[in-house]
Amino acid sequence: MNIIKRTLATLLCAVFVSASVPAQLALGPQGLSTVPAPTLKYRKRVSIGAVNWGLIMRVGGVSFDSVAKPADNLRVTSVALNYVPGYRDGERLSVAINNQPVLAPIYDWQLIPIAKFADSEFYSCFTLFGDLEDKQQQRELLARGGYVPNYHGSFKDTLMGLRLFQLDNLIINPYSWDLVKNGGVYVLGAGESAPNIRQNQRAQDNFLRLNPNLDDAFDSYLISDRRRQAVFHIEGSTLIIQGEPSYTFVRRTIMPSEAKRRETILEVGMEVQAQLERLNQREQLVWLSNQVITEAENYDQSVGDIEIIKKPELRKLLSIEDRAGRRAVLTSESAQSLLAQLVVLRTLVRLLKAWEIPALSEKISSQTPALRAINPTVWDAGVIILRYAAFFRYCKQRNPAQWRVFMSQIERAPAPQPFVTTPTKFVPQ
């Protein structure tokens, strides 16, 4: 079949890659800026079932998806939430468990975005491996060694979003001991205070001594509630939610030699050719589309990294998360284009694989006091998101009708202060 021979020849030549916040918003000497960028929309859960290692390679960042459970000694017969705007900030969340009022101290700048996050269908909170609307600007930023922060829609332009940005950087940024400033002034929410710089710096030095050569030990990582269970109970008349974030570190197979890539492309191409020869022209299009969608899902699971792919149509396909959206894109593709995408995907899935580094994941996850000490303000913000999002999901599952009432109250609440325009461009120094 000429189409197959032409496609394989093209693939052998070129398949792989050859190898608004004001300007004064900054973390130490690192400038942060904002340009238009999409919000982060990933439905994948990591706290249950098989882990999508490709997703961690591709997105990493921070993701919380668990549902809290009551402590063994607490039997819950009813739970209800209300937002009372007339109360003081920090006391506006009203919780009743078994028809008894329970104190749940949380400020509006924390409560409102977390409630909206728990109500959404997406679980990824933040990533440094995001996208800009202007793809040329994105390519230029990445070429300079920069990152593209993207946020869940509930955390975009909030102080919680800014804290998530630093949480994801906590173990790799030399200025993690500090907090973001705007015009030389710390951006702080109710209940927060300026950091103890010297104490934080000592804690960062201590963490690095405990974990030498950490930067060379992984390709990507995820901060999440994987292998964690949020549990709530009542002490006196106060709601207590327990649970800490964990780290999952991932490695990817090193890209094989050019000779091995060419060999695999030919092998895959011949296999596909043998299958296509049994089909008529119409059947070939249907078969190719189905195979490309299936192989894209395999790629998501086992590899995940879009940056190693050169073909623009394939990069576009992989940037779409759902099967229906991918199928819609493929309906306009020619048989030759579908064939090329299938061969690339199958080749990559055979050659590359992402996997966890369990020992490193367990080691870093066990160092909660050392992690928090680097920047207690940042770590505590992440803990609050994990705990309250998990508790809110429990309430949502337990009493959906009352949850809808609560969310209607949250939607009418004023925008929490301070207002923050979250950065979408970041170049480490």
C-alpha cells in the first residue's frame, strides 16, 4: 500500500523532537507575570485505583481528590453546612453534625475557593507545566527555561492559587523560604503573618542536607492525597480534620537511540499494514480512528509527555482529555494522517514508560515536619485545601440537596480579599 510506505518514510525522517500581575509581584528576585492562560481541567483521580503515571509526567503539580470519613468513634446521622455572611470572617462556615452545631474556623479567602473546588468535577489544583493562549509566547518562555503555571478555575486569581504556586515549588525553588511580595509588601490573608526568614532558611538547608542530589533523582512529581485518608472528628465543639499531603515521584525511560527508534517505527508500521490490508477504504478510516484513540489513552497512562512529540496534529489530539473530543478532532483527518499518528503513538508507548520511585516517594512524604518548616504558611495552605475539600466532598455525597443550598450561599458571597492576579509566567533564577 503506497500510503503506508509514504507515511513510514516520512516518520523515519521526522517523528521525535531532536533532543494582569504587576511587574513588581515577585518571589525574591524571581519576577512573576500574567498573560492569558486557560484554567486547569483534569478529572483524573490519584487517591484511588491505578495511578496514571503519564499524567504525573505531563501535569504533576498539586491534586486533591479524596473524600473524608468520620473517625471510628463518630457515628454521623446527619450533616449540614451553611455560610452566614453576617458573622465575623473566620466564623462564617456553620457546620451541624447530628443536628449539633460544630465550630469550623476557616477564613473566607480559604473557604470560598475550596468549596468551589470541592463542588467541581476537576481535581488538579495547579501545575507548572501548563499552557498559554499565545502558543508562540509559550514556546519562547519554555525556551528560556521558564514555566507556565495553570490553576484550577476555583483557585485562579486567589491567594490560595498563589499559595499553591509556592507549594508546588517548595522542594525545588531556592527562594521557597520567602513569600510572594507585591511592590515589596507581602501578600497575606487573614490569619497569616510575615515569614520568619532566618528560621525558614535554616529549615530549607536542613531539608537539602537530608535529601542531597534531589533534583537529579526524578523527572516529575505530584503533591496529592494519594496514600492519605482525611479523617474528621469532634473535640469539644470544634471540628477537627486530619490529613497531610504526600509526594509521588516519577521517572521516565531515557529516549532510546535513533537506530532503535527507526527499528520500532518499521516494526509498528508493518504490523499496522498487515491489519489494514484486510479492510476496505471506509473500514480503514474507522479502524484507524479507533486505534488512534485507544493508543492515545495508552500514551496518557504510560508516557504522558507531550513535549517529546513533533507532529502538531498529534500534540493537539493529546491536549484533549476526553474521548469524545478526540474523536471529533479525528473525523476531519485523512487516512495518511491517522496512520502517521497511530504509528507515532504505538512507537512511543513501546519505547517509553513512566513509573514511580517508591522509595523516594515514601522518604519525602515521611518528612512532613521538615517540609512544613521550609515555609509554614505555604504548607498550611495546602493542608487546609486537602482537609476541607475532602470534608466538603463527604458532605456533598452525604446530603446532596443541602450541599446545593450551601453552594448557592457560597456563590453569592463577596469575592474574598486580598484580590490576587495569579501569575502564568515564571522563570526561575
